[in-house]
Amino acid sequence: MSVIGIDGTSAHTRAGLAALLRRHKRNTSTVPASLSHVIVVIDHPHCTDAWTTSKVHRWAMSIHRRIQRARGIDTDVTALLVNRDVDPHLICERIQELAGRPPGVNPAAVHTMHDIRAHTIAQASANDFI
């Protein structure tokens, strides 16, 4: 498992967030082939806005596809959209929950702070499909 943190507090616009994600896409695409999960924690002031979730989901899916094409392996990409109000211990707890999940369950998932406060990432991912 690889955990990457992105400070998105200065990206107040859609264009700013898009530029930030493009810069970090290179880092997330160079993960070792042995990893089954890439978790990206993004601290962003508009973390609950629908446009943020949509943009980050497309970004996560593009990373999943890039790794799959380059290495022929399933690597789940999970993005957690948080802000400074989320307890860091809760984030760590949610990340640990992913360690035991097999890859391919949810190739690209995005969860907001509201999702992870109320549910485990597995439950939140299941709720996305219902």
C-alpha cells in the first residue's frame, strides 16, 4: 500500500485543482508493481463540492487505468477528500482498514470527510454502488 498526501489548500478554483492533480499524477503512477492499493489523501477547502468529487474520481480512474496498462496489474486508487476538521487518527484508522482488502474490489473510489466519518471505506464504497 502506498499513501500519498496532497496539500490542496491553495487550489481554490477548478483550474487550480486540475493543475494540482496533473502535477501529482506522475508521482502516483510510479508505484511499485507489488502494491495493490494507492491511497491519496487530499486536503482541499472545497472537499464536499460535487465538482471536486467528480474531478478527483476521473483522476483516480485515470491513474488506475495507467497502472493497469503499464503493468497489467490491478491497483485500487482511493482518494480521501478531507479538510483540517477531520481527525488525523480517523484517517489513519480508515487507511489501515484498506490494508486487508484485495485489489479489484473498487478500482477507483473517492470519499469525502463525511463518508469516512460515518462509515468504513468498504461501507462507503458499497454505498456508492447502491
